[in-house]
Amino acid sequence: MAILFNRKESQEQCESIARIEQGLAPDSDDYIFRGLILNQNSVTQLLPCCYRDAVGFYYNALVSFAQGLYSVSKKNYSWASVQLYYSVYYACRATLGFDKYIIIRKGDLFKLKIADAEQTQKLNNRNDHKMTIDCYKKTYGQTDYLLSNNIDNIDFYTWIAELREITHYKQKHFKEPDYLNPFNVIASELKLGKMICNLLEHYSTNWNLYCFQEEYAAIVGPYRLIIDAHQKYIQQTERISTLQRKYIDKIFKDIKWSNIVPSILQ
């Protein structure tokens, strides 16, 4: 049985634009993205697709973050590190989309700013995650708070990617019932009977400070990035659906941190 799914609207629309510009049949796979230049008409077609995709990425970021917190609350630290990393990846995609940048693929990956006379820019690696985050870092530079300081002499994005790669690929098995050292403090506090909601309430007193402390960054960094994405999300007319909101709301209620819901599910 075939697995049915919906592709990214921006990808499909760019494929259609490229086929038309290159004189190809509507179902041709011979189109190329290299050298694709937008005009005002194609911008008008692409912008709604870009924003809808960005809202989808924002939802993915929220789900990944909420599920990561739930995994932490259940002491499943290995899987939590993967989920929290994915929340960063999706939040980067969402923020880029809200600012009219898309990443499309035809063999290679291409960045495209949706504006009149803008042209595709080939990215230097075919790895979606690495290139998306590198693209985000180059696009925003030091205007992004998470690039204003380092963790162990590397930026936050490199650090959390390394945490995920160690967990997923480099060690021979998950460490449960143990955990990697970035979770030392959190694990110790949970063992003392504190709940994840108590820890999050404490971090919320100064999110910016905790972003760059290794023992907190796996949770605080993704949340800071989601907050930044949320500021752009609320400027859109598109919204996550009621069912999607209820799903995330339930996860937060399971960890008894319901006061976060109004701030990032608005």
C-alpha cells in the first residue's frame, strides 16, 4: 500500500514555475532550479505557499519541543536529545519561511528569497539538516541571539547537532538508564523529586542566561529559538489548526507546564 502524503507547497510551486519558464510539460522531471529567477507573478504565486509551509514547520518545532520535554520528564534522555534537536531544525525552517526564504531541492539544495528578480543560490551540501541550519546561521549572523555566545567554544547550533549525532550515530547504544553529561543537572534535580515544570519555571526567569550553559542548553536553546519564530508566526494570517493546538496543549498539560501554552500557541 502506498503511503500518501502532502509535499511542501513551495517545492511544488517552484517546480511548476521552472517547468513553465523552461518550456517543459507540466509533469516533466527535466526542470532545473539552477539559474531560476523570480518575477512579480511568480512571487505572487509563491508567497502564500511559503507562509503555509512556514506555519507547518512552526508546528513541527512545537511538537518536537513538547515531545522532547515529555521524554525528559520520563527520563528518556537519549530520545529527548533527538527531539530537541529536531525542534531547532524546524524552528530554523519556520523562521526562514516567515522571512520569505525557502529551501528547495532538485539533486542539490537551493536557497531562494521570494522577491522580484531574486535568483536561486546553490547550497554547498546535500544534507537537509546541516545545510538548513548553516543557511539560517549565514542569513541571520550575529543578529540571532543564539550566535552571540558559545558553549564550550562552539556555537549553540553546532553543539546541539553534535549532541544529536553522538546520541544517534556515534555511541554504540543509547545510554539509558544513564545519560550524556549535558543532562547531569536536570537528571539530578528530577531524582530529587522536582518536576520538569518546576525546572522550566526556573529557567524562564532568565532564558537568555541559560542558553549558553551546557547543563541547560538542550532545553533552553530550542525554547529561545521557538520564541523567536513565534514572534514572526503571530504576524501571519495562517495559523496552526485547532486540532494541532489541542494536541500540543495536551503534551504540555501532561508535564504540567500549561502556562507556556498562551505564549507559543497564540
